[in-house]
Amino acid sequence: MERIRQLGTGIGWRPEIADAVERMAGSAGGVDWVEVVAENVCPGHLPESLLRLRERGVTVVPHGVSLGLGGADRPDEERLRNLAERAEALGAPLVTEHIAFVRAGGALTASPRLEAGHLLPVPRTRDALDVLCENVRIAQDALPVPLALENIAALINWPGEEMTEGQFLYDLVDRTGVRLLIDVANLHTNHVNRGEDPAKALDELPVEAIAYVHVAGGFERDGVWHDSHAHPVPRQVLDVLAELASRVAPPGVLLERDENFPEPAELERELDAIRGVMKTAGVQSAAPTSDESAAGSAPATEPVPSVEEAPGDEGEPGARQRLGLAQAALLSALVAGTPVPEGFDRVRLGVQSRALAAKRADVVGKVAPELPVILGTSYRSAFVAYAQGQPMTDGYRRDALSFAEHLLLGDRVEDAGTRRALREWWLERSGPAPLSRRPTARLARATRRVLLRR
């Protein structure tokens, strides 16, 4: 296995704090490297801020959120190509993704294709591990640089799990040689929401495989911890970081902040707090060095058998199909209002379902910022009501158009001026469709004709 590059202390690059990040980058006690959401950048049109950082020798790591390597389907080839292109365009030493599923259904389960719009936990079972290992192998073969995977935060527990998180991650690394991105905020989240001891997880996982560490903020409400990435890093998360740092010196530690950005001075104080924890633990994360010294290596890689060849009763459906059916049932309950699968906590699934609808409203409001302007204060309640019965099937941009169609076709907008503005917005963005024999295309044309008459 290749040596893991020493990264130092970093911050998640976001357009809203780009200027502040540039000022902090390379300064004493500042930022050594940055991470960028891979899906938010285009290889041929990188933001000027990232280009300036690259010119100054600042390492940029792309962090993917849409592969869904923990899903039942094999990784999408186009998504893998896109991630590889971003790694090459940024000159990144590695890329990162999540141990999660983000979509379910489709041909594997003969059910509608559904998108979560969120990172959902995989069951810690042998089936899920077999599928994940094969998906990781496929991704590793397609990427030009090493891959590291992040543990995620969860509100819900899968029934019938066969391993702890630490055991699951250990086996994953042992079988694939993949690196780990350990999010200590997610370990704290799972401590509150799922009763899992962060120290035990750290004891069980292969800390020598850690590529870097995430630190982020959140908040607790009604006994549930919400991993918001929009609040200051709390003491409890720093305590988990100290637990990790007492076991290993991670090659890098990164502060994540995605919303509700504070003044630059506050970000600097949070970075100082992270450095303070690492220093107190006696394993200060080193700044990048010219020789990119090693931070240990993961267990040796072993061949991973295809999941279709995994042991099981003759005639029994394969691991992919079993996992696919389970994930489709869960996601359908969360976003389409179907019955809660047996063994799940109904109250927790309700919390997760509402959180997913709220997140969809937030993201659609950013993807289509005109909608909250047109609808005003009614936007959020109208979208959440729509989301409870209309699952997302084709990304946020299509979701925004479908939401507008839903309001217009159902006469759900009473004010004539608002209805007219919404109709004009929809017509401008839906565009004329070419003739097609496909039912969905015919339906789209019929919808346009109805809206044009209004």
C-alpha cells in the first residue's frame, strides 16, 4: 500500500468562506489543506479560489457524496468517471466518499427508483459487507488515486445487525485495503442516537488505516443529535477527537462547516481548539512535508469474492438482491409513506423522514432560489407537504420542476400573481420537449399543454 500523505490541519472549502480560507491558507497556525465537495466543482471550470490555492501548493481533496457505495447496485460508471476527473483536475493525493446508500429500488428489486438526497446507514451484516467490499473494489479500480471512506451519522438502527461499527470497518479495511476517513462528530452522533460507545468503536477499528479525520458541529433536540455542520464544534466532539488522538497521530484533521458560516475569527478559534486537542494528546498532526512521510498502513489487501459467489443456500437470492430489497423498503417508508419495515423504530423513522423532507426543501431552495422568492413564507410548508407524498427520483433540479408542477396542476396556489410567476418560472425551465413515444415524455407534453392554458 502507498504511504498516506501528511496533510496537517484543514478546513472544508465552501464558496461562502473562500476568501477567509485563502487568507488562512499557509499562514502560521492557519490552514494546511482543504477539502471540496466533489459534485460541486467542474473539472474544466474550477473556482478561481481553488486555482489560487493550488498555485500556492495547498492540497485539495475532493469529497464525494453521491456514489452510494453501500447501496445494492454496483457503482455507476459515470459517477466514478466524474470523481476521477475531479481528482486529476485538482491534483489530489486521494479521494473520499461515504459508507452509505443514497438511492434504492430499480431493476434489481423491480420497484420504483428512489433517491434519498441524504447519506443513509447500511446494515452491519455479512450481506451488506460483501456488497460494499465488491463496490469498493470497483471504485478503487476506476480511480487514479487511493480511496478513503467515511463513517456516517445515523438516526436509526437496522434490526438484526451482526457486527459493531468497529468490527464492520475493520473487516472492510482487511478485505479491500481501503483507507478510512473517521468523522468524530459522527461517532458522537451515533453515541447519542444509537447508544454506541465511541471509545469502543475506536478500540475496534484499524486506526493505522486512517487517512484523515473530520470534526464538525451539531445540536441535540428531544434526545436526538442532529449532525448539522452548521453549529460550533461542541466539547463532546472534541473529547472524541482526543480519544482518537490518544491512539494514533492522524495524517490530517479537517474542520467541516456547510451552513450558517461564522466570522473568520470564529473559524480560526475552532481550528485552534482542534490543534489544542491534538497537542494535549501528544500526537500533534504534522503539517505537510516534502517527503510525505508515512502514517502507517492498513492491513494487506486480500482478493474479495464476488457477492454472487458468497456462500448461501442453493437457489437463495444473492446478497445484492437481499440488500436491495431491504434498502428499498426502508427508503420507501422514509420518502414515500409506505409501511415501516418490521424491526425498525417507528418514532425514529418519523424523525428521519421529516429530516429528509426538510433537507430536500433546503437544497431545492438553493438549486432553484427563485422558488422561495416566488412563494414567500409559504415555500417551506408547501414543499414539505409535497415531499411527504412525492419521493425524489431524479435529482434536485427535476425535484424543483416537479414541485412547481404539483402546485400548479393541483391549484394549490391561491394568489393569482404568485400563480402566474410560478407558471412562468416553470415554463422557462421545462423547455419544449421533442416528440417521443415514451409515456413519460407524452405525460410531460400533456402537462405543458395544461399549464400553458392556465
